[in-house]
Amino acid sequence: MWHLIVRENAKRVSLAGLQISSIDGGLSVHNNESLLSLEGLERITKLGDTTTISSNPVLRSLEGLENLTRVESSLVIRENGNLESLRGLEALEHVGWALVIMENGRLSQLDALRNLSEIRHNLMVLDNEALPGSAIDELVERLVGFTGEVQVTGNLAP
């Protein structure tokens, strides 16, 4: 499969049943009013293109992506109003371009990114009102040889 786009499904609460094992391109999960879970994507270990998870107002974690180790392009997690953690991304080790985490009002920690050791270019953590600066600092410290740009603004003070 080249790309998987799950968009504007008002009644879908999970992706269970998809059982997709491979996506050569990207993943876009956008504007799904009732989506509670990414379960159904457990078999994916690598995504070859930009991956965007955005505007899913009741999504609380990224459970379902437990086996994802690599995103070859950018990973964008944006405007998920009830996202409390990035649980589900514990296996993620590599982001090939940029990691963008922005406007997730309830996101309060980045512990799930504990195995992320490489972002090749940019890290942007913007306007996550419940996310303490210390969590961002810990993430940056774990990145091996990171020389890219870091943009941090609008998050909870340390």
C-alpha cells in the first residue's frame, strides 16, 4: 500500500480490522470526530513518507503504532485536543526529517518517545499548553548527533 488516508469519518471509533502490515508511503489520520484509537495499525514498523495525525478531537493516545520504529520523512502530531500522551510510539527510533508536535492542548508528557534517538533536521514543539519545557529538554538531550533546528514556544513553562 502506498498511502493510507483516514479522513473525515464522523462515526469511526478505531481502525481495528484494517490489519495493514506495510505502508510504503505516508499515513494521514485527519479530522475523525469519534476516533478513540489507532488500533489496527499494530503491524506497521516503518512509514516511508510524511505521517500526519491531526484534528482528531477525542484521540487520547497513539496506541496502535506500538511497532513503528521509523518514519522516513516527517511526523506531524497536531491539533488533537484530548491527546494526553504519545503512548504507542515507544518503539520509534528514527524520524528522517522533522518531528512536529503542536497544538495538542492536553498533551502533558513525551515519555513514549524514550527510544527516539534520531531526528535528521527539525524539532518543533509548539503551543502544547500542558506540556512542560522539561519534557522537551529531556527529548532533545536523548537525540544522538542532532544538529537541526529546535523551535519551542507556547508550551507550559518548566
